Amino acid sequence: MIHVMGAGAYGTALAVSLAQNGPVTLWLRDKVQAKEIQETRENRKRLPGVRLPDNLTVTSAMPAPKDGELTLLAVPTQKLRGFLESHVAQLGRGPLIACCKGMELGTGLSPTKVISALRPQGISAILTGPSFAADVARGLPTALTFACADAESGTGIQAQLTTPNIRVYRTTDVIGAEFGGALKNVMAIGCGAVIGAGLGESARSALMTRGFAEIVRVATTHGAQRDTLSGLSGFGDLVLTCTSEQSRNYMYGQSIGRGDVFDETVTVEGAATARAMTQLAQDQGLDLPVTTAVCGLVQGKLKVRDAMDMLLSRPLKEE
Ligand SMILES: NC(=O)C1=CN([C@@H]2O[C@H](COP(=O)(O)OP(=O)(O)OC[C@H]3O[C@@H](n4cnc5c(N)ncnc54)[C@H](O)[C@@H]3O)[C@@H](O)[C@H]2O)C=CC1
Ligand SMILES: O=C(CO)COP(=O)(O)O
């Protein structure tokens, strides 16, 4: 049995795909909604048009995972601490696998660090990489990174997370996987803003590339390996998110660029992460020009043109 916590778009999609291997429980906090999804076999709110397989059970009763059973945490990064504070005692001693991308506002902590802070014993790991929920749920091919500091346990979990349409690669570089996944969303907001403001695709390419250099710089400063950042969870997800209109971060950026209002209920991880990383950069004396510019955009303190001018007028240097 695999347990998935959070029936948002991604939690539901992962549950659907994993159910190809065996029984899965999908937990959500709202009793009425859980009953409706379990009965209609569809998560109309978050993942419309996808029929849930028979061996996927949707419930609002918190399951009690047995030792060794995997629990996937698919709530947004900024909600992870609150979720764990309420439920960590019930989750047992099995591996807890974050399926979210971001850094926590206020602490600058990554998802696995938040998990370890609330449950110091046991494995905390992360599943990340380029994949839209709708693609995963429809059985389209995807490749993800599973990062677990313990190589032996990681190998076993990698096999359990692999499904007919999700090919899972393994790494022990948790820091690299988490920084790549968190910061690609920040860059996607910036790229969306560039396109929304009509600055052109050449400008977007410049921003993506310099954004990637920034991700590598900050992540390696924190101990990440370059290879991880060039892989699925870094470069791979950056490309997907900065170029696809399926991405909420990218579309949020576009709305900033156009000066439109964006639906505040939509999950946009990069907005809080830009603020968390800008704070971290200030505390640690790091230079993160793109992230800082995106932070200015999401806080409404900068216009896209001014942000671009700021980046373009920095001192000239070697690439
Ligand atoms: N949607 C996608 O295509 C992908 C999403 N992700 C990541 O997955 C994570 C979740 O995103 P989505 O599922 O798309 O978001 P979503 O907005 O579709 O759903 C979030 C869910 O979390 C639940 N939730 C919020 N706070 C909670 C709490 N304290 N306790 C229990 N449940 C809580 C909400 O009720 C909602 O159902 C994010 O970090 C995102 O970056 C990763 C890859 C793809
Ligand atoms: O992380 C994602 C794709 O890998 C989903 O991106 P958005 O959260 O921007 O929709």
C-alpha cells in the first residue's frame, strides 16, 4: 500500500499512476469532498476528466501507514509544516516523500528539511522533476528524480515509485534536487513576465540561461552537485516550466507582465519561494539578481521593464 497525502492536482495524479502497481490510499482533509471523489471516481475540482482506478481509495480518515510503507506528501511547500504539525504522529516510521517544490517562507528550509525538523527519525526524501499532473494522470510518459540521502533505501523506494508511465531516476543529492525544483518556479515567473510584457523570446532565453546559472551558483554554495542541476529536477524542469502555458508559475508571470489580475487561489509555489530565497540571499550575503528581481515583481515593487533594465545594466562580465 502507498499513501498519498493531499488530493490536489499532483497528489491525485501520482496516486492514479501509482495505482497501476497496486493499492493506493489518497487522503484529503475535507470529508465531503473525499466522499464525493470516492463515489464519483473523479477529482472534478483539481483533476477533471481523469477516472480514478478501482484500487485507489479516497478518504478523509487519516490512514496509519505500516513500517516500510511509503507516504507521499503532496501538499504545497508553504502548507507542509502545518500539515505535519497536525498529523505527523499518525504517519508512523516509514519513509516520508515530499512531492512539492519550494523553500519555506520565514525559515528558508527545503521540504525534506521541514519534514526532518518535525520528524527527526526515519527517511525523508523528495520526488521531483518535469511533470504536469494532467500528463502523469493520463498515462503520458514522464521521467522524475527521486532524491534520498540513503542510497540503499533510495534504491528500493525508486523501484516502488516507478510506474508504467513514470521512469524514476535516483540520486543521493537531495540538496541539488530541492534547489533545482524550487528555483525553476521562480525563473518561470520571470520568463512569464517577460513574455507577458512583450519583451520577446530572445529575452526569455537570456533570462532562462542566466537564471540557470544563478540556480547552479546558489545550489552549489549549499552543497549541491552540478550534475543534479543539469538533470531532470533542475534543467529539465526549468525548460518545461519556463516554456509551457500549462505551468501556473509561468502563467502567473504572464499576468504580471500584462498587468492582469491572477486568481489568488491557484497554487504558485515560485512566488513565496522568490521571497524566501531573496531573504536567504540577504542573510548569507549571496548575489541572486534574477531571484531578487522576481521577488520585486511578485511583491509589486518593480515593473517588468525596470527589472529587465536592472538586470541588463549590471557590470559586464565573463559568461
Ligand atoms: N500540478 C502539477 O502539475 C505539479 C505540481 N507539483 C507540486 O505539487 C505540490 C502540490 O501542488 P498541486 O497538487 O498542483 O496543488 P493544488 O493547488 O492542486 O492542490 C493543493 C492541495 O493541498 C491541499 N492542502 C493545502 N494545505 C493543506 C493542509 N494543511 N493539509 C492538507 N491538505 C492541504 C489543498 O486542499 C489542495 O487540495 C506543489 O509543490 C507543486 O509544485 C509538482 C509537479 C507537478
Ligand atoms: O512543477 C511543475 C512541472 O514540473 C508544475 O508547474 P506549475 O506549478 O508551474 O504548474
